[in-house]
Amino acid sequence: MAESEPTPPTFSSPTVEQLAKMVFKNEKTKFSQDSLDLTCEMLRIYTLEIFNRARKQAQSEGCETISPEHIEKILPQLLLDFT
């Protein structure tokens, strides 16, 4: 039996929508399904980029696991790259 492809990580649309509602100033503000899907995809891409950069940082320091310190070190450049 052939190995199946691993499922790509995703964010739950209802969860993202509820988190966004906590930030909206006007309770009548709503997400269209397209914008919600796009927001979930952007969160997925940002998360994968953070993981990959933190992994490279950990490897450059000779570590086998990623720690919060590795994320702290890559965060300034990541924020500059995505602004």
C-alpha cells in the first residue's frame, strides 16, 4: 500500500472568524467566505515560514529542537519581510 501524502496544516475557519470578532470594533462587521479562506491561508503561510526560519536558526546553533528563543531571534526580520 502506498504511503499517503501528509495533510497540510490548516486553520479552522470558524475559529479564525471567532478570533477576528473579538478584535472587530463594530459587531456588524462580517467576513465573506472568500476573505475568511484567504485569512486562514495567510495564517498557514506565516506559521510555516516562522517554523522554517526558527528551524534554520536552531540548526545554525547546533540545536535539535526549536525553542521560543529561536522564534524570538527570527521575529524582527520576519516582521520586516511581511510588512
